[in-house]
Amino acid sequence: MIEFKNVTKQFPNGNVAVENLTLHFEAGEFIVFIGTSGSGKTTSMRMINRMIEPSSGEILIDGKNTADVNPVELRRKIGYVIQQIGLMPHMTIYDNIVMVPKLLKWPEDKQKQIAEELIKKVDLPVEFLDRYPAELSGGQQQRIGVIRALAADQDIILMDEPFGALDPITRDALQELLKQLQREMGKTVVFVTHDMDEALKLADRIVIMAEGKVVQFDTPENILMNPANAFVEDFIGEERLTQARTNLRTVEQIMIREPVVISPEETVSQAIKVMRKRRVDNLFVTDSNNMLLGMLSVEGIERNRRRDVTIRDIMEEVAYVREGTLVRDALQRILILGYKHIPVTDTEGHLLGLITRASVVDLVYDSIWHDLDVKEMEDVMQTTAATNNEGLMQEELTE
């Protein structure tokens, strides 16, 4: 959708702000430019709508060179949000939202329709359209500011550090809102920030720049797991990189495949034979299509004692995680529930594998607690589990 072809920007004083930039953004992507001060990130973004003209190279939108489009016409098709998306205090919320559609001479009924649709998307009543900004809370005003950027229904929206001056709580809420609306509405967003946490949270892909050049262009996950060089490592920070080694892995990357299973129609006697042979203390119960139905444990057998009863009659419910679950979330569940292991299923419920407490411990040990010995690490995990369980018991007592 947006393509930079060998784009360079040199200012009259001889300063080269951007040098030989070649990038391609797909429609509907959330792209974030980030870099040190003077790295060329804002210049790169502003060349898309020709607020800054390239010195050489081409910028294409849907295959058409922007240099061949009237700049005023081009900017009408591209949303542009600068820092501090404040509302006009003398205008109603409705007039604030439809500022750009009015400039584009939309029919009044179409303006009203988009204003009502958007204000509902941010969980505010339609009646607020008749109010003035001073009658809304600060957070409500900021939500209006976000939907105002989307009101003209432009396919591309450029955003230059729009949340930079906000407090952390408001900023976090608006980041979530923007990402949600961007996905729902399929907009292509090009966003400039100096905040790596913001970039990692919002971006589908991140452009890291330094001295006018692209140092790395990739997904947040790939950048965290495989920084291009020492500059990127330093820019990301050691703490984020350490966390990423665990947090961004998914359960299917470390799960044990083909765990021991048994049919619900088998008997307890048959289950005991399987347990002895495979040296396990529980079995996952699956049907002929490998759908996870439950679990049979040694404790369950002990409670029953009858060897001729079928597994279906005494199997227990089993907690599980879906494929794609982050290891950190699986670890949290294992600790809270006090499990030794937990099954992994696909989205339809087919059993794919098994995450063991030991496999998660190994991963965490390698990536985070490498400076502890094994005994110390196990003590940490046991303490965490005990704390979590104590919290759960407190919740139950107070309900």
C-alpha cells in the first residue's frame, strides 16, 4: 500500500535527514517509526503526505507516485494527527469529530452517521455529541480526540507522538483504544514515537532508525528475539530483551508432543497397565478424533478402587491452554493451579501436547534466573506458587 523507493531527504543546510530509505507497508498494518532524536523518523512519516518533499526517490501509495498527486488532494485522503490531540473548546463534540468531513464537504446525514457510530465505539452516549469539551472528563476528551482522527474514513492515518504528553494511565488506555479501533476499521496507521514500550505494544512492524537510515524493520517479536546489532540491543534495553526470551515464546515451542492418552471407553484396569508401562501418574482422556475430554489421575483411581469401571465414569475435568498462549501465561496458570503439567489444545479442542512444570522451569532458568542455582530457583517458584494459592484462598474466603 505504501512504498518508499530509495528515498532521500537533504535539507538546504546540507543535513541529510533520511538516506536511501526503502520500505513497503501493507494495507491495514500498524507501522511504528522509532529512533533517537534526529534519526529521521518524523521526516520519513511527513514525506508520505508531502508535508516534507523528498529530495530524491519515490513514495508510492497503492502503486501511484505521490509526486504526481496534488498535495492538497493527497492530504485530504490521509489523516494526520500531531502531538496533543486537543479538542476545540468553542465547538461541540459533534463539530470536533466532523471537522475534516465538513472540510471534505460530506453530506450532513453522512457526518451525523459517522459521529454517532464512532462515539458508540468508545462507549460514550450519543447525547455527548451536543456537549462541549469542558463538560467531559479528561479521559473522555482524549477518547473523542482519537475517534476524530478516524472520522474522515481515510485509509491511511499518520500520527506524530499523539500520546507523548499524557499521564501513563491515560496513555495506556488510549493505546488500547487506538489499536482496537485500527483493527476493527482496517486502517493503515503510521505512528512515530520515541517510546519503545509504546512501539512494542502498538506495532505490527517497527522501523528502527538511526542517523537517517533503517537499522532494523521487523515485527516486535523478531526484533526482541533477534536484534540486528548492538545499537538495537542498547536501544531496546537489557531488561526487555531478557523478558522477551521467555515472554514471547509460545507453548507449542516448548511443549512435549504426543502425550500419553487413553480412550474414555477403556477400564481403570487398562489405564493402570498403561500408567505402569509409560511410567506416568495420570493420563489425558481423548476421543477417536483426539478431542481432549478430561484427565485420569492416580488419585482418582485410588478414590474409586473398582477396576472394571470405565474411564468416562471417573475422569476429571482438566485445565488447558490453547496453542499460541505465551509461556509466561502458561507458567502463571501452572503456578496458580499448583499443577505439575498442563495440556495444550488447538482452537477446536484437539490435544496437541503437554507443558510440564519442569520444561517451563528450564526455560525460565536459562533466560531469567541463570544467576541462581537450581535449588534457589525451585525455592523461588515454590514461594510464588504458595503466594498465588494463598491469594486465591483469601479471595474465596471473602466472597
